[in-house]
Amino acid sequence: MKINDYKFAGKKAIVRVDFNVPLDENGKITDDTRIRGAMPTLKKILDEGGALIIMSHMGKPKGKVNPKLSLSQIVDAVSEKLGVPVQFAPDCAKAADQAAALKPGEALLLENLRYYPEEEGKPVGIDKEDPAYADAKKAMKASQKEFAKTLASYADCYVNDAFGTAHRAHASTAVIADYFDADNKMLGLLMEKEVTAVDNVLSNIKRPFVAIMGGSKVSSKIGIIENLLGKVDKLILCGGMTYTFAKAHGGEIGNSIVELDKLDVALGVEELAKKNGVELVLGTDSVIADNFSNDANQKVCPSNAIPEGWEGLDAGPETREKFKAAIKGAKTILWNGPAGVFEFDNFTAGSRAVGEAVAEATAEGAFSLVGGGDSVACVHKFGLEDKVSYISTGGGALLEAIEGKVLPGIAAVQG
């Protein structure tokens, strides 16, 4: 079922959102992007005369009640954005009476789903190596189904609008869908947009297609890199990964971050790029520092000739020009991961150069998808939100979709 074809009037809808927002030490929200992202779906249900049951996780309480991760802290913010007073259920698994009492146009927010280990479906307090683990896991899976059934019993229909958790086969993201028939389960508006954006990048490719992968580890991105090497025309690898590639060729990298056990993987990536006719763009110079700090002494040197006691923290001027040239003229762009330690204001030049080049290409007609927490933070830091085509709310989910994996949260709804 498509959400725009569903008649919500007189129905109770249970909606999985991603309200895992960052809070400061006083429990105040420091970035409400995820709450704002879910509003079109939530408002649509209320405006059409439906009643709303909102569910989400927050942080990693690991199956235990943790007041610092209570969704009660965001009730006022959600009420303000939604334009109606939001009621609160202090126990997500004991909210049947509150859900039943909801009238059309009313909303109820359930407490953190992950206070229950059944949400994630992993046995708690038992090691994977323990012989009893298999039985514990089986028992937990049965409990997970019961937990999902309880949540499903509150509503007439289920909407999954949490792309950020779509890669998790959790009770509220996948298992719950089994308790609704095909006509009463659907993706939310945000989720539909995310799926379309990923599809635009991976299936509806306009060339040249340029992907920019940053971050510190080759190992965490290898599946994505290998999948992209079968699709892209150019692949820019930046950030801390630079130094694993430099080291693989015998370069000197000082104290720079490196995965010494992945040097063969780096060489394999270069080989696969060559075999697939993909232009692999790597940094040639770096802004290096004598300490991991914003105020460290800095200078520029080749990325493969960094002196001992120094480390690469940003892309150098020559590299920035290389990256800009590689992005220019692109028609499809995927950006995941910064080009340096952009959190330090003195080491933002590489990430800023990439962001501005992506914005420029977008203005010239490219479709640009930015995803992953750090890249999204870059875009906000440099004021480029309105200058890229789409900013994804999903980190891990986006990466797994790019890797070509089926996302359980989407498959459970779409079949």
C-alpha cells in the first residue's frame, strides 16, 4: 500500500519514526533534523482524521530502563512541531488502554522501545560462545514476536518512516509488519523519499557518476567501495583512508591513522578499479599536524612522506584541486564521509572544497545524495543544505542500501 492511497480517517496508525536525536546534559535537543523529517507523515495522518501512535528508540539502553534515554524528554518538542499536545506512554508494552482511548486527531508517543531487549531481539547477559546461547536466541526470537504483536495490537495500520533503522530486523521495524495485511502497512513519506533517492543514485544513473567516500577506515567501507566500483565512473577516496593506501605503496605516514592489516585490501581496491575502468582519485598531499588538536602546528607535505610525530588531518591544496576537478561535470554524485577532521575549524578546507564542488555540480544539473552523519554535519556546518539534491537521514541504512543489501525494514512492508 502507498501512503497517499490510504484512508486514515477513523483509523489508528502506529508509526515507527527515528527520533534518536542528540540531547545535551540537560536533556535538550541539540539537532531536531530527524523530528522535522518525520513531520509530513505524522501531520498527514492527523490531518486526514487518523489517530497517531508514535514509536522510536533512543540511544543504546541495552534492554534496561535508562532515564537519560527516555523519550519523555522530547514530548514538548514533538508537540510543538506537530501542533497538537502529544500524550506519553511511560511503558511502550503496556500502552493498550491509552492507545484505545485515542480519538481522531490525537497523538501518543511510546517510551523508548529499546528499554525492552525484545526490540532488538538479542539475548542479554549471555555470551555468543556460551553453549546455551542458541537456545537463548531462539527463546528471544519468540519473545520478540510477542512484543511486536503487542505493539501491533494498538493500531489498525502500520507505517514505517524510520529509514535510519531500516537495516535492522527489529520488532518495530520489521517483525511488526507480519501482523498487518498488505493493505494496512506502508512506508512513510520520508522513507519513500529515501528509497527514491537511493534508487536515483544506484538504478537511475546519469553519467558521469562520481562517488566520494571519506572516513578513517577502509575496512568499514570495503563492501560499499566494491559495489560502487561496478557502478561509478570516478571514485574519490579521502579522509583517514588516504594513509592506508599511502602505506600500502611503502609511503611514510608518520602518526597518521592506518589499518596495517588492510594494506592488501587497499591494493585490491586499486586493482578492481583498474579492471572496471574506474578512475580512482586519492589524495597526494595533506595538511599535517604535530598533535590531534585544532590548535596544533600545521604544514603541508606529500601524503606518502609525513615525518614521524606528525599526522595527516586534512586534504592538502593540491588534493583539493584534484577532488574539485573530479567532481566537476558529474551528473550523479554520492557523498559519504568527510575529507579531513572537519570538526576542528582549522582542518575543514578539504571537506569544504568537496562540499562546494558538489553544490556547484548540483547547480549545473547533477543529482547529489549526501548521507552519513559526518557528511550531513559538514553540509550543515558549511551552509550547503539547500545546495545539494537530497540529504539522507540514514547512516548505516544508506550504506547497506548502497552496498546492495536488502533492508529488512523495507522488505517487511513491500514484500
